[in-house]
Amino acid sequence: MTTKPWDLKQCIKNYSAKGIHGITIWRNVLEGQNLRDARTMLDDYNMEVVSVARGGFFPSVEEKKRQAAMDDNLWAINQAFLVRAPVLVLVCGADGRQPLEKSREQIKEGIIRILPEAKAAGVKLAIEPLHPMYAGDRSAINTLAQANQMAEEINSDFVGVAVDVYHLWWDNNLQQEILRCGKNGNLLAFHVCDWNVPTKDFLNDRGLMGDGCIDVPQIRGWVEDAGFSGYNEVEIFSHKYWATEQKEYLEKIKNAYLKFT
Amino acid sequence: MTTKPWDLKQCIKNYSAKGIHGITIWRNVLEGQNLRDARTMLDDYNMEVVSVARGGFFPSVEEKKRQAAMDDNLWAINQAFLVRAPVLVLVCGADGRQPLEKSREQIKEGIIRILPEAKAAGVKLAIEPLHPMYAGDRSAINTLAQANQMAEEINSDFVGVAVDVYHLWWDNNLQQEILRCGKNGNLLAFHVCDWNVPTKDFLNDRGLMGDGCIDVPQIRGWVEDAGFSGYNEVEIFSHKYWATEQKEYLEKIKNAYLKFT
């Protein structure tokens, strides 16, 4: 998604040429893509799939929509299995027509319902807490404490959390909550970008590391102290950067990663 | 600010005509306004000043700016005194060029420095936690827990907190934190509006109660359980509503207040 103008093949080729050997695949690029071909391309370039994004969006006041979410999540698990992704990231969802507590209940129920399929596929489910500015429509899980709590309640080797600096940087409990999920083996993914000051768009105005006000190296330190040794994933949604030449942008990303992460 | 197109006199006249007898005055409407005349107008219409908004913006990496903020806050206290406002609301500020912890230290130092003037003027200082989406530039205090903590550390009858549903509705610790500040006498102000789904602007897309996803009556209940008996202040920043005929809008506000607050 960081290099949204590219299709999967362009991502794989260009990342690989830059010495980047891991990718999280967003499901939109898998639409209309033969998954076996995708897997062959990934293999040809020695590209490791870090995760598939995204499942989730469990809550709704409408029973029909909750059921549709189940089907969609099972399909997402299947896609993750087919591209050999060890993790499916969950953007859990929220429905502003009901209390956040109710949405959180439905999220937990949803995860428990898809868990057998996830286990069977060998795909772990990562609960990603989203910034509180998304509590109305995108996620009722808005702090790492809430995500940790839910993962611990479900208590499965196949459920953990994803830490994204963009969503969590403001939280004064972040360090302790990162240690908490690290200690119990629940820290499944780590995403980096930056928070632009000022931020102009609710979704697509993320910054490159160094552009904004997040102390990414500090949070990376906490994540490593917590025992995390997976990929540090650059995840930037940005109208501004998507509008630029993507090879040059990838070079910028690499430099920003080396300097400010 | 809720009826931004109106000047102070229009606000006072129109609010009064609708049976609204309290107002928080934003300092921009006091610019170029003789404060004695303002006080006379308020008295003529039996309008109670609930608070003056806003002081704060203490943190900066630049010493000169921190000093300028001191001067501005002393002037704000003076304005509050002159219009007989018992409370000055603080939007505490943040500087993305330094860690949030550093900004919070400077906020605390700033409040402690202006506190003697506030006491002398009989004006209480209300720390208003702002939504985490403002942590980069408008406030390093983003939860009621943080505001409560700071008010308790400063430990003065002249320092408390303001609770605004817009900033805090997403927080699963909100009820307990409202009880905490209510119990120790620190709950100085209560602001209502709604969170639009989706929200399109970081500052000026607040909803009228009932427009969005906040359970305002629930939070009002917590505030009342905590012993608060002051005004429930409608505070809506909205390009959409500001563009409408303000008398009709005031009627809508009154209806929304009676129905959804």
C-alpha cells in the first residue's frame, strides 16, 4: 500500500532491486491476481511475505453485515495461506450506531469464530489498535492496552497484536504495553511511518520517517527490548507521495528508513 | 465560538432571547472590544460568563515563544477577571519538535508560573485534555488521566480540568477518570457536541448532539454522578453550521440539547 500506484509485480521487482526482501500484501492488489502466479513471482524474487492486510471489520448493528464480515475474513485467511503469509493483520472495525463496548464484543466474537480456520491455515491474527480518531468507523480498539487485553483474553498462539507507531505514538503507556505483548509472545508486527504536523487528511497524509513528530527510533528500541525480531514495516498512506515517481520515492523511503528508524 | 459568525453582542442578545443564560467567551471576540462595555452588556442581559477560552499553548522549543506564552496567559487571566469569568480554559499546547514528555513538563511549569495571578484574580485554570489527533501541535495532554494527574500534582484550588466529550468519548477509562476529578473537586467544565461519522476536517467538523456517535447522555450521567452541577456547554466548531443562518442554528442547538444531551 505504501507504493500504491504499483501492482504486485512492480512492488516485488522494485523492492527486490533495492535490497528489500519482505512485503506485506494488501488484499486489493490480490484482486484479479492468480494467487499461484503471485506465489511464483514472490519465490522468483526471494520475497518473503510478512503479512496480509487486512481482515477485520467485524462489528455492525446489522446481523447480515456481521455475517458477511465472517465470510470475508475466512477468505482473507485463505489468501494469506495461499501467498504463505504467517500473519493476517486485523483492522477490527467499529459501528458508530452502537457503543464502543458492543463493537469490541463483536470483534472478540468474530476473532474467536475465525480462529479455527486461522489455526488450520497456520496464519496468526494480529489485532491492530487504530488511532482514536478512527473510533467512530474503523476500529473500536484504539490503544495497545485494549489490543493486549483482548489477545490475552482469547489466549491463543494464533492471536496477537500489531504495533503501528502512527496509531500509538501519543500514548504515555506505550512502552509498558509494548513490553507486555513482547513478553507474552503476542507482538506479531511492527509498522513505521511518521505523523505530519499539521496532518491534513484523516487517512492519507502519513509522513515518511523524519517528516513528522514521532520518535520512531525510541519506539523501535522498545519493540526490540520487548524481543521483537521481525520486519520493521514501512506503511505510509500518502496522496502526496503516491503522486510522485515511485522509484524515486522508494529510494527516499530506504534513506528515511536507514536514517530515521 | 459555536455561533462564530456572531459578535459578542449578537451572541448575548440571541442566547438570552432563547433562554440561555450562560456563555463561554472566546478571546477572539474580545479583541477590539471594550471590556467594560462587554461586562455591561452581559449584565444587561443577565448573562453569566461560564469561562473564557482559551489560555495555554505553553510548550515550545523556543525560549522566546515560551515567554510570549506567559505574557499571553497573564493577559488571558486579566480578561477573564474583567468579564468576571470564574474559569480560564487551557488548551495546553504541544511542540512536535520535542517529545510529548518535554511539552508536558513545560505545560506544568507554565501553569505553576501563572498560578499566583490566577489566584489573585479569582480565576481557576482548567486543563482541557485534547483528542490524541492534536498531540502533534495543539496539546500534549490527550487523556483525562493525564489532565487529572497534572492537576493533582499541582494541587491547588485554582487548577482543575475540563471534560469535553469530543476529545474523550473514545477512552475506556473515561468514567473512572470523571469520577476521579469530580471527587477531588477538580471538575471545572463540561463541553458537549458530537463526533461525525465520518469526520472530514481536523478542527471544524464537529457535530450537533445527535448527529454522530457519542453517547452524550451517558457521559453527562457520569459527570453528574461525579457531582458536577455547572453548565453543560455546547461547543461546536463547524464550517457547515457556521455557514447556516445562525438564529435557526441556535434553535437547532437548543432542540439537540434537550433531546440528545
